[in-house]
Amino acid sequence: MIRAVTPNDAKQLAAIYNHYVLNTVVTFDDVPFSEEEFRHKIAGIVSNYPFFVFEEGAKILGYAYANKWREKPAYRHTVESTVYVHHEAQGQQIGYKLYAQLLNYLKAQECHVVVGGLTLPNEASVKLHEKFGFKQVAHFKEVGLKFNRWLDVGFWQLTF
């Protein structure tokens, strides 16, 4: 079931995200979030943007949200999208279902552009974005350093 996030989801969402923080380069964060920090993150997002979770039973298996792209007023119709799936629930189409919900919501709210930033290489995320019609618009080489490794970042854009 996909539903709107609540502050009570913070503990499970932090656990999902922290796996990626500690074990992968898909996020450039390198310090895990506490439950309270993630609760604060949720509050900051939902005040202006959609945030959905995929829940099965009482367990959250993934989440997706939109957030501000840049600060200037001219960017108000552009958002950045984020999706994370529990590492043990990969391959179950959870990310696809969450993104479908998020993108449908954004389109209905008259969002004009959705931008996804991806650490490269990341074949699964590239495929997910391109399945929804995102097109690669940028590739920055060696802009992030994590685990003593220089990493590239690509940006994909969907225009409604």
C-alpha cells in the first residue's frame, strides 16, 4: 500500500536510508541519520512537497518524495525527486510504484519539471528514470568523494 508519510515513519525510513549511507555511494551523505533527524527532514519536506511510503503490513519497504530544486522563485515549478527502497526488497517494483504515485501527483499539481540526480554508474536507477520518460541532461565527472573514491553524478529530467 502506498500512503502519505507520517512523522511516526521516521525510524523505519532512517533505517532504510542509513543502509545506503553506510554501505553504498548512491547517496553522498556519510553520517547516518538519527530517528529525530529524519523526523525533522520529513517535516521540512511535507510542509511544501509530497512524500509517500510503500508499506506492507507494518513494515515500510520504500519511500519517494519531491523537494525544492533551487532557491530562486523562477524555479518554483521544478522539483528534485528522490526514491529509496529497502535493500532487502529490491526487484519487487516498489520503486516503480512509488515513482508512479509521486509523478502522477506532481503532474496533477502542475509541476513542470522533475529532476533526478544519480550517482553514476547506477544502472537500476537509470532504468527506473528512463522508464518514466526522464532524459539525461548532465553528467558531472568526479564531483563527489566517498569511500576514497571519486564519483560521477548525472542528472535526468522529466518535463510534463
